[in-house]
Amino acid sequence: MTYPAPSSPTYISAERLSRTLDLSRLALSDDEFYAFCIDNRHLKLERNADGTITVMSLTGGKTGEYNSELTTELTLWKRKHGGHTFDSSTGFRLPNGAVRSPDAAWVSSERWQNLSAEQQRKHPPLAPDFEVELMSESDDLREARQKMEEYIDNGVQLAWLINRTQAQVLIFRIDGTVEKVDGFEQSLSGEGVLEGFEFDLGLLK
């Protein structure tokens, strides 16, 4: 499929991509990177702390369905308890300069309201309080763990890395602990970050 190129010179063709684009020499500002993402909205892009840009693959049907289950359950909890939920299309600008788009995320009302309207409209300059990454079959576990550690280092309070292939979940906490949960015959707790939130892993079978 071809896409009509907009007037901006930052448009890139989907047919001429490598997984990682080294645009660090351009030293894109936060606003320029946001514009770059808008110019290339046919792609899902993340920015690493070193300025390189990673092109993320689109999910398959099953992974997309499981992502929907996660976001739906989180949104239902949010409607009763407050805060703001976000899907996998949202890019968060972390304190280290990276821009990440977790599969599901939640931010407290207080932290969200501290942002200006412009900050809320673009890539919000904060780390979510809670985030989830649902691995696809093509994801590398080592890289996924590094990303989760980056989230925690930048202020995420609680993070889940869900590996359906191995029926395993790694729970990362702000205190540095990592817990492994084997099997999907149980629920995950939102602990003190999302009090009362329980996610039934059976929804991902």
C-alpha cells in the first residue's frame, strides 16, 4: 500500500523502513518529534532516550483483542475510582527523553491536571502511574524487560509485562522488586496504585 506524502519533509515511506531510524543527529525537539509522528501517522513510533526512533510493528488480531480486554477492564475501574486511562496509541514523554506507548496505562487525576492543555494534547511529559505491556510473538523478552525497567526508573509505580506465549507475567514495582506469576488461572492486583483493581488473566487465554 502506498501513502500520499504530505508537504512536510519528515514523511517516510512504510516500504523503505528499517526497525530503528537513527535520527539522533537531527536533535529533534519534543515538538518536532510530535510533528514527525503526526506526519507519519501510518506508523507507530517510539523514541529512545538517545534520540533514535523505533518503528513498532502493528499487532495481529488476537493481540489487538487482548489489548482491548486490558484497556476495557482498566477503563471500567477508572470510571468508579477516577484518574485517566490510555490505550496503546498514546505516547508518553518520559523524564529521560524517551517517548513510549504502553499497551494500557493509567495516570492519577492530580498528576494529569497538573499538565497544561497543550501538554495533554501532545505527548504528555510524564511517566504513567501504572502501565501494561502485552508481548506479541515477535517481541524479544530481553528488550521487553529493559523497557519495563526504564519505565520504573522514570517513575512508573507498577508495571505488568504479560507474556502469553509462556503464560507468564512479570510484575515490576517502584521499590525495585520484580515478581514472576506463572499461569493464567488467577487475577492480577492493582495493589496500592490501583486499589481494588483486579484483572482476570483468564481473559487472555
